[in-house]
Amino acid sequence: MMRTSTSTAVDTVILDDLSARLHTRAAELEQALSRVLPSSYTSASLQRCFHRTSQCARRVKDLAAKAAEGSRQYAQRELYLRGVTEEIISTLLWNLGRVMPALVAAYGPAIIGGVAIVLGLAAARRIAPGSAYDGFLTQFEKRLPDSGQVLSAPFVVTATAHLVSGSDDFVAGVVGLPKPSRDGIFSGEDAVATGVIAGLGLIGTGTLQETPVRVREVSQFSASAPQGYHDVISRIPRAEDGAEQIRIERYDSGYVVYLGGTIDAGVEPGSEPWDMTSNMHSIAQLDSGSYRAAVMAMKEAGISASDNVILVGHSQGGLIAAQLAASGEYRVSDVVTVGAPLHHIEIPEDVHVVSVEHSEDVIPSLSGVAAPVAVATHLTVKRSLYSGTSAPRDQVLPAHNLSRYIETGAVMDRSTDNKLATQQHRLSQHMRGTATVTTFRGDRVQ
């Protein structure tokens, strides 16, 4: 199942398309009636036919207007419910933060004891492998969903978004501050991420601390322009150790910059700038190593402030793409992201955005709840991969895999949705002919 919308979780696209089609048919009927008007009075039967056709045209117009109004009302109600839900959850988290010190004092010893029991049982299992106790636990574990299936549950994805958005409320409650306002100076998950980074820096640890970066050209070749969303998404660099993270295509009309996803999930920065350190700094809207590497690669590719730029990214690469578009340093016309945590990034309204998210992908939720802002140029595509079935076992984040988003790109190409087709046409206008392709590799400087 795939759903597209500008800002709501209700599928209003079908109503919008229906309204547009009905308006078109009504206009065709009215135009035909205007041509036969002189001859409509030659007989009583023709007059009746003309009258009934005129009534049909009016009814079609009325139905088109009602479909458009229904779409508008659905969108308004969805935005209202989203805002109410977020306010309720943020208030609950703030109050939970207020009582947390008392809860820890009251139940802390019991929690520590429970953890000790669990660790003891785990140790007993290792001491006696193959025992009846070990066999019982093995069979029990097989019946439970694994971590990947839990993280892929749509409920967990939605809950994660609300918990992340309410993290600042919880912290404020713990330290005894008033509940933050939505647009206050201390509001947002970026403030919490900033506090974590700053706190780690103050105690002198290298965890999540940024370093200088450098980039180098890996390869250069020619390629034809992509045909459709499937081709565009498939050109995003794969998240592989030691591989290039940036691909830049130069056309006569401008540049297309492709940015890959997170490669190193460790919290200690090594040589890889596409890591958790860059993720945290990007979420906090601070300067990140991957962002700086992307800027350096764009400069080496010859991209100037006057060149038209299209940005395409997966996961962390999509977050970088959104930040580049929001920076105003480049003339960005379009952004295409898949599985990216960019809900907290305010991309200008004149930038056309196609953001693709799987309902079972928890990574976009790490940027909180999407802001309820209706912008005609910003399109969100939602697709459920496992509706009616469970996510595959032994995969940590199966719905986040780039290969699954490439499949979704093919589904988007087959869609008859007018908004998707319009955005695809825009992209094709900027990507014509043969491109000069340059790939880059960024590294941290220790």
C-alpha cells in the first residue's frame, strides 16, 4: 500500500484526483453543450436531452466541489488531531519527568534487583549450554519477535516519533523547569541532542565529538540521465565500509548530488564521517562531519551558488540533503529523500521535496513528529511493506534498507498519482542527456 500527501496521514490524494477529474469532465460537457446550443430547439426531444445533459454537467461540478471540500476537511481534522495528540503526549512526558526522581527513589532498589536476577539467569544459561533450561529458553525466544521485528512495528515507529518529540518535555520535568513551548528556545529534540553532545565534551570524552574531515575523488565516468524514481534512488551510494559516500552528476542544466546513509553506527568517531557522531550533530542542527564533507565535495565538483542543484539522499544522506537545502547557500530546486530523519528541518517552500518513508521504518521517527504544515511543494510518500505480515527475522531494520526503497521507487513510477507525476516531470527537466559523474570519499582526520 502506498500513500502520498502534503502534510497529513489521511489519504486525500484520491479525493483531490477525483475532484480534478470531475472538474475536467464537467468542463468538457459544458463545452460540448455550448456547441450544440443552436440546434437544441429544433425538437422537443433534443430540448429534453439538452436540459438533462446540462443538469448532469451541474451535478458533476457539484460532486467535484464536494470531493475537494471533503479532502480539505479531512486534512484539517488530521492536522488538528495530530496537534492534540502531540500536546497530550508532551504533557504526559513532562509530568513523568517531574515524578521521575520520586519513582527512582521508591523503586530503584527493586529495579536493580530485577536486573541482577536477569543477569544471573543469563549466566546460568551460559554455564549449562544444552541443558533443559537452555532448551526451554531457546524455544521461548523463537516464539518471540526479534529486535528487528519489534522496531519495524508501525506502533513502535509512531511511538518513537512522539517520544523523541517529547524528550525535551521529559528532561524539563526532571530538572524542574516549566513545560517548554513548541517554539521556545529550549524546545525540540535538537536541544536535547545538543545537551548530550555538550555534556560529553565537558567531561573530556571523545564520544560523539566532531573532528576535521577531508574528501578525495574516487572515480569519474559518464552516465545517461535516470528514468524515473527507481533510477534516481538506485544511484544513491550504498552504505559500505571504505566506499564513496557522495556521487555528483553534472548536466548542462545543473548538478545532482547523491548522498549515502550511515556507515558506522559506533559512538566513538573513527575514520568514517558517515557515523553516529555526524547523526547526532545533524539532529542537533550543529556542524557535522558528513555535512562538511558533502560541502567540500560539491566545491571540488565545481558547484557554485548560482548553479541549479538537485539533492538526493538516503537516511543520514537525506538529512544532509535537507540541511543543504535549508542553508540557502545553494540554488536548490528539488530534494528527494528516502528513510531520512528530517522532520525537524524547515526546508524553504520554493524547494520541491519528495520524502519517501516506509511505515515500518523507525529511522525517520528519530527526528520526531512531522510538523503539521501544509506546503504544496512538499510531498510525502508513505508505503507499508509488511501490512498483514511480519517483518523478516534476523534483520535489524529491514524496512530501512536502501534496496527496499529502490523497490518503492519502482512502485512510484507505476503510480497514476498526479502529484508524483508532476514532481517526476520536474526532475526529468533538470536531468537530460549524458552526465559527467564524479564520486567522492570523505574521511575523518584524526
